[in-house]
Amino acid sequence: MPDYLFSTPSGGTVEHFCSASEVPSIGEELEINGEMCVRLASYGQPLVKRNIAFTSHQIDQWHPDAPRHNKHGEAVFHSRKEADEFGKKAGMEYDQL
């Protein structure tokens, strides 16, 4: 059940969560928080980056094969490729990181 975009009487916009079977058509009104709001055409979902940096909490602190560490000594990877390369060196699978 996604959020849909509506215009408010004051000229602003608000996103409202409702089921696809109950959402009004574009241009129709729906009462939201006591105001009659008009449904607008919603924009598509943003693209998700494939290579998102992440911190591993399962690897030993200050592991020598990790490409970098945060201030707490946890391994930080900037891509899936980095994590895979580390896994090969350390003998771990990606889902174990």
C-alpha cells in the first residue's frame, strides 16, 4: 500500500497512505486531517543505488584485511565488490559480513 500525493486547500502537498483499492482517481478529492485534498499524479519511486556503503558489525574490530574502518574499528565497505573481495581473503561469504 503506497503513499499517494495530494494537494491541500492552502496550496501545499501532502502524502497520504492508503490501499490501492481505495485511492481516489487523479483529480478527485479525499478528506485528509479534516481538509478536502485533491489527488495529484505521483512521481515514480527513486532509483536505488546498487553499491551502497555499509558497516559490518560481525567482523572482528580492526580486521587487517578490511579496506577501511570507522572510528570504532568496524569494517566499512563502499560496494558489494569490496565486500566480496574481503570475503575471499577472509574465507567468508557475503551474507556473513
